Amino acid sequence: MDFFTQEHFNLLNKWQGKKSNPENIDQKQDYPQLKDAYAITERWAKALQKKMFPSGTVKIRKSPVNQGGNFFSYNWAKIYPSKNSPEHLAYTVGIATDGFAVKIDTVNAKKDLREKYLAIRGDDYAGSGIVSILPPSEGLQKFSSISELVDWSEAEINKFSIGYDEVAQMLEQSKQVNEPTAEYSMDDTPISLNTILYGPPGTGKTYHTIEAAVKAAEPNFNASSRKELKAKYDSLVEEKRVRFVTFHQSYGYEEFVEGLKANSNNGEISYDVEPGIFKQICEDARQGVEPDNDPLEQAIELFKSELEETSTITLKTLRGNDFDVQYHGNTTFRVFPEATSHEDLGKGYPVSIDNIRKLYRGLSVKKIYNSSYVKSILNHIKKTYKVNDFEAPKQGEAKNFVLVIDEINRGNISKIFGELITLIEESKRSGEEQDEALEVVLPNSGEPFSVPENLYLIGTMNTADRSLAMMDTALRRRFDFVEMMPRPELFHEVSINGIDLEALLSKMNQRIEVLYDREHTLGHAFFIPAKDLVGKQDLAFETLKSVFKNKIIPLLEEYFFEDWNKIRLVLGDNQKVEELQFVREEKQSFDNLFGNNHGLNNYQQEEKSYTLLPFDNDVWNKPEAYIGIYKAQKED
């Protein structure tokens, strides 16, 4: 088919959000047309890329069904303007239930980055300055060829109120902290197997996690620039040798190690053991090869794609019995023995993809559920995609893997690690030269488990949430702790409209240490965005105002439980003239409020109240008000 038709939009509306079912006759009939629409979108994207971004690339996943097995309400292709464009941002083109769409959009972005993007895009999706939508009826009437669609796309992109590079820069500022350094060199201190970076908010814990992860995964790598280091980190994440998890109060053993997942088949409940991120990365580290380069993993992905294309493949068990295999997404294949009708079996017998991996790597057949089907599928994959028999890596050949645990102190360590907490000790890790290596049997799967010696654990801890002294004792004994404190010296001789950032941060933190403690000081990272714009003084000052509004003041409110007198002292308002105070003090006479015979405290004849001036008040626009934080402007 040469171009989109109304039927393509009708089918998107018809199937959006519905579960894919290879037995559904209507779906079988409509599926080819949905696939055709992807082919047209791909031609559209490639033609636009060639015309506007000749050094760019196009990426597209041509499946009408998402990983969860539900139909999309759209199709799309991603256009990266250059080979060095950030992976989290692209121009996208495609059709959706509401029409033809061209926009700048995020790709697989984390929650905080996506929220930042949505703030840039605005609440009015159709009216956004980085989105262009044309209803189906108008588009089909206006366009009859790819070239016409490309011309329209180019014109719309050129009308965007914000360019791709500007959006990327705005996202990058929120994505990571860029500490000011004339030259960059990596710290050559070796990193231990278990490390926690701890300190107050905004001290660069996440920033330094990137360097620590790269050092752990590739000890011989030495970056000459921060950009080079970040590129290496991104490649390690893409290879799945570095993975990321955030602990929270409800996070548990089931998500981290392994848990039981319920499945309903024709009204019958069955349970699969699903590995958590820790168990999975331990298994990958034990194999010593990144999943994307593992020949079995590549073959499994090809087999999934084959099933998506053909819906069903017929195989034989070792005894010669035929059975059909289907893939509906998630972590299992579905098997239907030919001797039994599909209707009787409902969704079929589950065959865990993880069990295929385990059998390939030597687990006994006796410990595998539906082992005859698992073995037959594995044999088919090995034969069809030419996968050799498994060979364990030799000593010293296994690559290092890293698990980054953000906010490690927020989780219940005993609940999350369970019996595995001892296994993470360096002397208890598994390896050829580990004399004290320990192994446990996991309660859900009954499998033997150990932590390999080439897996590094890097945690971050915000001391404003919980002090080091309150950390789980078992965790404290098994991790090395690296303190990350505020570094005002990074702003030496940095001035914004006369405001000395080094003096500003130093003075506020000195006061916080006296009024509270050093674990609740303010990190230097809060002021980095303002420092990075120091060449544009007006813009830098606007950024500094935003830092106070959105970061500093809310943190001080949290630290001091809205004790505004202490907040006022941190901001130096007691040493400023009234017109430069952010928090104003007012005195109310008891006699004026209640009359002479009020019977209240005889030793205190007046009540003090405090008011934080609104952020639209002119005081926030006066550099002198910020200078007054560290330089007294009146005698007490």
C-alpha cells in the first residue's frame, strides 16, 4: 500500500487498548493492515530524515502491540537529528486516533525527565509549540503521497516555538548536574564491591554514581571529559551491565529477589516464579556477558519477533508430539498441544522464558516446570538461530556488572534482602578463588543462589531523610561509606548581579549547622544551573530566584518544621533592612488584641508572627536581598 487510508485510522480506534489474541478472527484479518501502516510511517520518517537531517538516524519498532500484549492507539517512528543526539529525545512522526502527528517527544524517559518534558510541552497537547496534529479527514484530503506529507512535516517543524537543541538542553539541565571544572580527570581510587555515597540533598551523589559505576564496570577505562564518561555510562546501561533501582518503604523481597506471579488460565490459577532485578543481574553477571550480546538472548528476541509475525509456530516434543507455540508478551510463551483444542486450554500451558535460559545454562530438567516443552523450544531456538552450547566464562574473562540502588536508606533492608544480606559480603561472594563462598536455596523457586564476585553494588543515601547512625546495622557492616558534602568552593569568584554564590551557600550552611546539624545542609548542585548561565546575568538571576522558590525555601520549611524564626535566621533577615527581608517579623500586642485583663503570660506582652513574602513580591527581584544573606546590612 502506497499511502494511509481512513481504514488505518478506523483500525487504530477499533483495537486501541485491547488485548492481542491470535485466536481472534477479526484481529487476524486486521493485523496485516496495521502492519502496513507501520511500513508507510517508516517511509515517511526516512524521507523526512533524509531531507532535514541527512546525518541523523531513524528508529522504529514495527509492532501494533505493546510489550504487555495490548494494541497501541498510534504508531510512530523516531528521528534523531544526528548520531550524537540524546537517546531520550527525538522528533517523532506517525498516525494516531486523533490524526497525523509530528512532534518533539521523549523516548523511554524516566519519570522525572518525562515530567520536565511535559512542563515544557504544556498542558494543551494539541496547542503545544512542539506538537503539530492534523485530523485524519483533513490529512487524507490534503495528502496523497509521502512527499506531500514530508513537505508538511518540514514546514511544521520549522514553525515549532522551541527547537530540538533547546528542548534537549533544558532536559539535560534537569537530568544531571554539570559541576564546573576546567579539566576533567577520573579518580583512580579503586571502588569496593559494596559502596554507599551519602550526604545532604544536592551534593552530587547521583552525579558521582555515574563515575563510580563506570569505574566498577570498566576499571581500565579513563575518560578525558565528563561527556566521554557519560557516553560510556550510557553504553553500559544500554548493554544492561549497569542497572538502576530505587528503594522505598513498600519495596520488598518479591520485587528485588523473586516472587510469585499469579496467572489465570481458563479460570484456573497458576503461579510463576518471577525473578527480581537483583536475582536477574546476579545471573547475568555469573554468565559474564551483557544480555544484548548473549547469543541465547538474541535468539529469544528473534523467536519472539517470528511469533509476532506468524502468530503460531508448530514444534514437536522429543517424543514426537506436535504442539503450537504463541507469544502474547511478558515473560512466557504459550503452548497448545495438538491433541487438545485451543478452546479447551484457554491461554495454553505457560512456558517460562527464564526456564529456557536456565536449561540452556545447565539447570536440571527435573527442576523445570513443563520441561518437555521448554526443552523442545530451546532445541528449536538453538537449531534455527545457530546458538552454540553454553560455555561458562573462564576466570578473569567475565565482565563486571553494577547495580545502582538509589535512596537505599529508604527501604526496609531486612525485608528487601532477606537471607541474602550475608551473601553480598566480599568474602562470601561466589568465584573460583573464594574459599568462604556461601550459597542459599531460594524459598520460592527452590533454586541454589549466590552473589558473584563481579557484581558491584552502589547505593546513594540522603542524610536529610535518615542519619548514618540510624542505618540498618547489617547494611553498615557490609558497605563502605563515602561522604558527599556541600562544596561552596566550586563557586569561587562566581558572581550573579553582584551576588557571591560561594559566600551565599557557605553562610546559609554555617547557620543550618548551628540551628540543626551538618546532615541537613544545602548542596552545591542546587546552584549549578545558575552558575552555568553566569555569562547571561539576567537569565542566571532568574534561575537563582527559581532555585530559592522551588528548592531552598521548601527544604528549609521541611527542615525546621515551618519554624519561621529559624528560617528567617538562615536567610539573614534579622540583619537586613525591612524592605530586603524575605520573611517579615510582625509583633502583636496582647493588650491591643484582648484588652488589659487578658490573663495571658505576664512575662510576654506581645506575640511575634512571621510572613514569607509571596514570590511575586518585588523583594525577590532585588539582588541586595540575596547579598544581605551573607553580608549584614544593619546592626542588631
